[in-house]
Amino acid sequence: MRLQGIFPPITTPFNSDGELYKAKVQHNVEKWNRTALSGYVVCGSTGESVMLTTEEKVRMWEWVAEFASSDKLLIAGTGVESVRETVDLTNRAAAIGYKAAMVRTPHYYKNLLNRTEAQVLYFRAVADQAKIPVMIYNWPQATGLDIPAEAVIELSHHPNIVAIKESSGNLEKVMRMIREVKKGFQVLVGSAPTLWPSLTVGAAGAVLAFANAAPYATITIWEAFRTREMEAAQDWQNRIAHAAYLVTTKYGVPGLKYAMDLNGYYGGPPRLPLVPLCPEAKREIEEAFQHLKG
Amino acid sequence: MRLQGIFPPITTPFNSDGELYKAKVQHNVEKWNRTALSGYVVCGSTGESVMLTTEEKVRMWEWVAEFASSDKLLIAGTGVESVRETVDLTNRAAAIGYKAAMVRTPHYYKNLLNRTEAQVLYFRAVADQAKIPVMIYNWPQATGLDIPAEAVIELSHHPNIVAIKESSGNLEKVMRMIREVKKGFQVLVGSAPTLWPSLTVGAAGAVLAFANAAPYATITIWEAFRTREMEAAQDWQNRIAHAAYLVTTKYGVPGLKYAMDLNGYYGGPPRLPLVPLCPEAKREIEEAFQHLKG
Amino acid sequence: MRLQGIFPPITTPFNSDGELYKAKVQHNVEKWNRTALSGYVVCGSTGESVMLTTEEKVRMWEWVAEFASSDKLLIAGTGVESVRETVDLTNRAAAIGYKAAMVRTPHYYKNLLNRTEAQVLYFRAVADQAKIPVMIYNWPQATGLDIPAEAVIELSHHPNIVAIKESSGNLEKVMRMIREVKKGFQVLVGSAPTLWPSLTVGAAGAVLAFANAAPYATITIWEAFRTREMEAAQDWQNRIAHAAYLVTTKYGVPGLKYAMDLNGYYGGPPRLPLVPLCPEAKREIEEAFQHLKG
Amino acid sequence: MRLQGIFPPITTPFNSDGELYKAKVQHNVEKWNRTALSGYVVCGSTGESVMLTTEEKVRMWEWVAEFASSDKLLIAGTGVESVRETVDLTNRAAAIGYKAAMVRTPHYYKNLLNRTEAQVLYFRAVADQAKIPVMIYNWPQATGLDIPAEAVIELSHHPNIVAIKESSGNLEKVMRMIREVKKGFQVLVGSAPTLWPSLTVGAAGAVLAFANAAPYATITIWEAFRTREMEAAQDWQNRIAHAAYLVTTKYGVPGLKYAMDLNGYYGGPPRLPLVPLCPEAKREIEEAFQHLKG
């Protein structure tokens, strides 16, 4: 399975009552279908998966599968703390037609899980029982736990673990993993501000929240990298830098959803305790996205 | 509502297939019923709540309500990331007869939630809609987020927020909260190794994982404190120190479950990725619990 | 050597040119001489030791030795990163008449020093060559490194290491060290907001920046503890809490120096990059110290 | 002043008594003189500056100035906590002929210094009085404080602050600084494992501990970058990765000194509490440096 190019971890649209909003899922997916995005990650952190019930996750998977064009690779965010529930979710996604599962590192019992063996045990147990390939998902800024490179290198030898999405932004770790994982295992990154240098050192692709609102800019960097147009790549990287910072680090999902609203997608409200942006933050985002089309 | 004395956040018994084990819930609760424990917290961190489905949580609440003696106060661990699901869980527990809800600080989107206003917004929104009083639950060692004392002080004025379980072990923060919260708001602690000094500075009680396996020792400290027998309190505090360290910080839930097995309760296996103890760890716990009865 | 009671780590007075100010050293020390403080720590963190040249440290040691009354125990802050310079400084202080050396944990090369063996090696090497007893000094809030309890327990067996000043505020660690160190080794704390509970669990005394400005309040807590007047101790602990927070955590040395100015001592300006307080901070401190005499 | 290319922060040679070893300074510098290194940083973290007395630093500056060939730019590591001592050291280095001063972020009083204004105040005060240009030096892994990009951007407008050595390894921060600092201000990096991607995104050069032992490999990457030989740059980056990790992150200065001994330089012993390597670590380094010449 080749996980190349740019994947948005898609946002989950809610209506004004806070319910899932199917029409807007359709709207967004059909608009993204017309881009060169490689596929969709459904129910990741950007999809507010920690705010969704199991039934809501399943509905999102079904709807996206219904609306996605056939050339888009479908990846389901299925990781929760326990092995058994993660396996169950993964296999429900597989039954719906998803091709891979993105599984977040378990992290709640940090003092027990914050070591190579515990992470290896979890991912092996999940991958052994999963009917589709597993992509490890590491985002220490949210989980408070950074899966060691050693664990990833060891897990890369498992036949059903095919990739990692490394969102720490730590390029030294990315480089080390690229050097030392089993041939064929793919390292994707999850940080738009370092997309270009990450591709330069060998990342296979990227899962970028920012691509929800501005897919073309990220695809442009990807294409510039592939055709070795270094100046163009660097130039576009600089152009997206501030906007990407605003809708990820600074304002998170509520910021990203507002940028989507600006760019012809449906962003809408997040779920509490996340809150819609204040007017000042909106203006900041409006300015940053002025020249970035959806 | 008076939340005084010692509450175990009870463990969740699984059988060898990893399923909930009702007979053992009954066994444990009936054994604890014969102690002076003040009540039970059901589906907290020690109850592996992050490993349970919603249906499993509800079943645990029902079973414990069925077996608990009438003098035990029932508290449900209901906090998840979203306001709406936390409210829903809280009100299901209320319908079963629970008297209070212990609600963990939301923490996944750390960069957005790591501030006073975000925490205040969440707990207010939950408490406004909850049919039973709310106890804030702060355990930064797991969540990676420490609710500021300022937020707790502000929230203490909400009529439906009655207590905090502060498990950080930070006594300076405990003391500050006790000084500055609204009169009547109760500060409980969640750290057995500092139980006695916490009571000394004014903590109303404690929610202690350790009390699952060794309730009498913790009650003895509580009684010694109430009767101002300082030497006895300090002596018992020293006696439990190492054992409490082993089954919380060092070996966590798997260690605690093993200590329960030693002391006439059913501990049983944890859910993966937590794993049963190795023989060496078992011996360490056996030695530490030699003189601590269940 | 008995290190009981309250020791201020004294501030270093500078004149308006930023030079050491001998007359004010004399003024402060003679005023403290009239209190029941147990002694003085000269050139600790509160003494801005990291801002002083070696010659300035020696001058401070000499001046304080000249002005201190004979009942005050003199302790020199002598810890720097290298063993050889720490030993040299310690023995210069010994020659001036200091009775003990307070030695900060080495910490600059964190990834190498952040382990039990490295800390044990350092303190053993220093203590072997020091002509006066050594007190370990741990303040992770400044050094970014927390000496493990295991290292302290091991070092407590060295004949020339007699105490630790633990300023982390971590009462669980304090309790564990008190339980497990060699008999005779003394645990002092360095955090005024937790003074009383620390004494309650067995701390021998305290080195408190706050005592520079308000010695009587800290001595009152000490005396109340010794005579088992628990209510009085708790009452005074509450009275100093906010003031102590302001001149340590919130405003640090500049805040403490201003409180000294208010209370009849010479505080004066700190050295850059520390800066004198803004008017608003001054007002906050004035209010907090209104009923705390010098 | 152009700070381009590769600069080693040179190690400080000690003899078996732990004294400065002039003959070996001469040996090392004369050997490095024959390479294309751009200059030398004397008394940085790698030079164990925190272990040196003021007099020893001055001697090191004098000796290196005596032996360095005239085409090498001389930079003195002069940063200590106080403004006045940093200025004094900087101007002594200037008098000896140093062309720039590398000044570490002040960090001991973290809670006061951990903000943009405090860092800006310090560096402005130093730069105002310094007779040579200042390079900011940020190494949060040692100092426990990460100077904010905002502070660096603001300081880049000071006429006497010309560069930053950013050793955090955070490429996103490096990219942001390159985008937002005043034109002409130079961003150098201090992390060998990310040298190539750092150059790719616009770093002016690098100050690399690893270059003490293996200057040619780092220069090769620099030259490959300049001539746009991307494959060669990546290839060499991969070749040095493990060796660089060993002599920086894993074994630090003692590891680097051993690698220098292997490669025809004098490394020698570090100062306590740093300790020479154990045989196993030596073997690890021998293997990693097998194909990296000095």
C-alpha cells in the first residue's frame, strides 16, 4: 500500500444543534474529490474523534465512503486506549471499505505506557487482529507521550504495520526513522509548517489538517518537490507558514473550521469545550488566508 | 453533600476473556460494605474507564448500585472530552441512583484547553446540565494538563460543583484551594502517600486507589486524624508508604489488582495494553502488603 | 551538626551602581541577629549567587561572618557545576569560619547528569574533599533537574553529607527521604507555603527566602510546631501563604527585596536581567505584607 | 559580518591533573587550520565553559587567538547569567581579538526569565555595551528555557545583534525565524543530525560539536548544499547521523572527546562530574567513526 501525497484528516461537520451534518459531509468531500488529494483520514484528531460516540464515528466512515471518488484512499482513525475496542473499530471500518487504520498511541496511563515495550505490545496486538493495515499515529502535543523511534523501528517489521504519521514536528526523529525502519515502511508527517523539508529528507507524504481548508497549496508543495523545483517549494512553504500556524498550533480545530468556511467548505461550529473563534481571531485568519484558495 | 472520609475508585473486574465479571463486582463490593469506607467511585481512572465502552460503564454503575450497602455514597466517573457526552453519562448515572459525578478535566486539545477560561467553560456547561452535583477530577500525571487553582476557585461558586479530587500530589495547591474556594466546597486528595498531611491542612477526604486493596489502613489514618492521634497517623502513613507507591506510581492498575488478589478481593487481569505483572513485581508487592490486611 | 529551625538564604545587597554594599549587609545581619533565626545561608539562589563573581562571593562570606552573632550557624552556598571549583569555594568558606556548605545539584549537561549515579558521583567527590559538611541543595524549578530520592538516600550514608534542602515542594518526596535516609541525616525544606505540613511529617527545619523579609512569622510557625499548637501553626501558615507566594514564585528575588525594603531591611535593586518591580507589583506586595512585620 | 559555513565549538583540553593543556590546544587548532572550517567558537557548552574559571576562559581565548590561522573567524562564548559579567567577558574577548561573542540565554531564574521581554532586556543590555557583535545562543536541552521566536525577531533589529545559534533542533522555529527576522540577521543551527535540511530552508551555517572530531564530513555537507548536489548532501547526512547522535545526545562531551582522540585530535578527559567513557561506549563510538576521518 502506497501512502503518498497529501491526506487531509477531515473535520467533522456539526449543525447548529451539535449533530452530525450529512449534507455538509457530502459538500466537503465532493469539493475535495476535485483536487489531487491522495485520500481522506476520517475521525482523526482534527475530526474531533475524542468528541464522537462510536455510532457517530461509524456514520462518518459510511458517509465519507459513500461520497469519496474511487481514486481516493480511505483511512479511518480508529485508535482508542484499549486494544479490544481499537480492533473492533478498525474492523468495522474495514467492513465499510476503509483501506487502512490510523491508530493513535495509547497514552492515558503514561507511567506504564511511556516505554518502548508497552507501545510495541499495543500495536502488535492491534495489528495482529486488524483486517486492514495499520498506520501508527504519534501526536505528543495532545497525548503527552512521544512514541520512541526504537518502537517504531521495531514495529516496522510487522507485516500489517505499514506507516507512521509523525506529528511531533521533530525532524531529527523523522530522519532517523526513515533511515532505520524496514524498507517499505512509510513515514508520513503531520506538520504543515515543515512539509517541504520533511519531503526533502524522505517523507512519503503528509496528513495535514491545513489541507482541509487549503488543499491546493499543500499539493503545490508536493508537486514542486516531486519535480525538484526547490525554489517553488520553498516559496509555497513560506506562503502557507503563517496560515498553517494559525489553524493548527494557535487556534486549532475551531480556527481550521473557520478557514474552511472562508474557502467554500463547511467548517461550522466545533463541539464544546472547543468554542468558535472571537472576532479578532477571525480577522487574523481572514488575512492569512486571503491568497490561499480552497 | 458531605464528601468526607475515604472513597476507593474501584477497579473493574474482568474475567479471563476480558469481559466484565459481575460475580466479582458483587464479591468486592460486599466485602468493602463491611468496612467504614464512605462510598465508591465507579469508572474512574483506576476503574480503567478509558478502556470501557459506554454500555460497560452503565453496567458497572448498575451492578455497584445493586450491591452497595445503603450507607455508601455512590459517585460515578463520567468525564469524557465533550460536554454533551459527559452530561449524557452523568445523567444516566443519576438515573441509576448515583449521588455525584466525578468529572475529569478535558485535556486532549491541550494547547486550547490548558487555560483557566477553557476549564471553567467546560465545567460550567457540564454542571449546568447535570442532574447531580459535580466533583472536578484533576490528575495531571495522566492527562498532561493541570487545572489551575484559579479555575477551581472560580468554579467553587457554581451551585452544582461541590468538590475537587486533586490527585497531583501538589500540597501547596491543595492548601491554596482550601484557603480560597467558596465555603462548603470540598477538597479531596487522590494520593495515598500524602494522605495524612493533606488531612492535616484541611482536606475533606480522599479518593484512593490504594484503598481498593487495603481499606483498613487508610481508614485508620482517617480515624487517627479525626481523633488527633498524630503519632498513630504518622506511623500508619509510614507503614503504607511503600505499598501505596508500588500499586499507584510504579505498577499502576495491574499492581493494584494483584494486591487485591492477595488481600481477598478479586483483582484479575487488566485490559491490554496494560499487562499482568511479572513474577518479580509480584514478589515486591507480596512483601509490601504482608502486614496490610484487606 | 543540627540544622534545626529557620534559616534565611540571605539576599545580596547592591548599591545603585550595582556593587556589593557592605553597610547594608551589616544592617540586615544585625537586625536578623535579634531574631530566633537559626543561622544564615550566604550566596544561595536568593543571594543571586549566579550573578556574583568568585571574589564577590568571598567578600559576602567574610562580611556576614564579621557581623553575625555567635549563636547563628553559618552556611555558605558553594555549588557550581564542576567538582574542583565547588571544592575550592567550599574550602575557602571553611577557612572563613563557615560550618557547612550548601551545594546545588549540577545540572547544565542535563542528559548526562539526570541520573542517580552522576549525582552520587558529584556529591561524593565534593564531600570527600570538603573540609566542612555538605548539605545537598535541590531546586528543580531553577535547575531543570530533580535529584532522585534514591540518590539522596545513598548519599545520606556519606559521613560528610549531613542534610538536604529540598525546594521542589514535593511533599511525597520529602516524606520518602525522611523515611529512608540514614538516621541523623536531616531533611530541610525550601518552600514557605508548605512549611507547616513539612515540619509535621518530620522535616528538621527550613531554608526560606521569605524569612529574609518576615522572619518572625516563620519562626512563629516553627515554635507552634514544636509546642504542638496545631491551630496556631495552621493559622500562621495561612497568614503567610499569599505573601510567600508573591516573593518567591510570582516575583522572585526582586519581589523579596522590595518586601525587605518595606520591613526595615535593605533589599535594594537586583542585578540585571532581574529588574525592580513595577508599581502594580509593589502595591500587591505592600498589601500582602501589611500585617507581617520584619 | 558573515557567519557562513561550519564552526566547531571547540573542546577545552585538560591534562591528567585536570589543568588546561596549552600544547594540545595548539595541536588541535593547527590541525583544524588545515580544513575549510569557517572559524572557532571558544568556551561554549562543548568547551565545558560552565566548568571553567574566568581566568581559564581568558587563557583559552588567548591561546586559540595565538594559534588560529588568520582566515578563521574567532567567536568567544561569553554568556553568563548577569548582564555585567557577560559584558565584561565579552569586552575582554574583544580586546584579545575576537570578532563576535556567542551569548547564552540567561535561564536560572526561569519563572522570571521565561518570557519575551526578559530575554529582550538582557540581550539589549549586553549588546548595547558589547564592543563586538553578539550572537544569541539557545540550547534549551541544557538551559531548560527556550527563547521565543518573537524575542529573536525583535532582537534582530538591534544593530549589534547579528545572529542566533539555535540548537533546539526545532526546524519549524528555525524556518519561522528565517522568514521573520530583519534582513541580514543570520540563523545558524547547532544540531548536526539536521544540518542538511536546515541549510535547505535557509540557515546561514552551523556551530557543530561534531565538527571537532569529524570536520570534513560536515564541510562536505556544506559544500554539497552550496553546489546543489542534493543526493550527495543527503547521503553524507545519513553517514554522519549515528556518529553525531552518539557524541552529542547520547554521550555528550566525554563521547566527543573520545572521538577526537580516535581521529588525531586531543580529546582527553572531561572535568568531573563528567566522566570518561566506559569500554562499551568507546566501542560504540569506534564503530561509528570508522569511516569518518578527522
